[in-house]
Amino acid sequence: MARPSRLDPATLDTWLKTHPGWELTAGGAIARQYKLSDFATGLGLVVRIGCLAEKKDHHPDVELKWGCVRVTWSTHDAGGVTQLDLDAAQATDAIAG
């Protein structure tokens, strides 16, 4: 299966403007932090994101802290953000509610 190519900056900027909470990182990925009520809720979110990642064969960087989960999506072999990452970010938002 062919991997998608990196998105142009204008496309990415338009997407970010319509998806509150997501930001472009210094490393050229997209990231969002979710505030949660406790550690167990965060852990549950991480497990659900992990299941999504396995199903899509596309894996984010995930940081879990008490009451907080930070998710970072990028396509390493494309050198930045692709449509695959935008789709995964939207799915992450859906999972997080």
C-alpha cells in the first residue's frame, strides 16, 4: 500500500483552523492535549487510541499524565503531516468525545 505524501502548508493551516485544540508542533507534527478527570480516564483514552492506531497501522506519540493525554500525529516516512494524520486526528477527537 502506498503511503500518502506530506500535505502542503496551506492545506494543513486550513485544517488546523477548523479543528480547535490541534496545533502544529516545532517538529512538523500535529498535536492535541486532552484534559481528563483522572488517571484512569486518561488510561482508557490511551487504550482506545492504541486500538485505533493498530487498526489503521499508523501510530501516534502518546503522553499520559494524571488528568491529561497528549497525542501527536505525523507520518515519519513522509517527513510531516499527511492526510492519514488528519484522519487519525479526527478519529482521536471522536474517541475522546
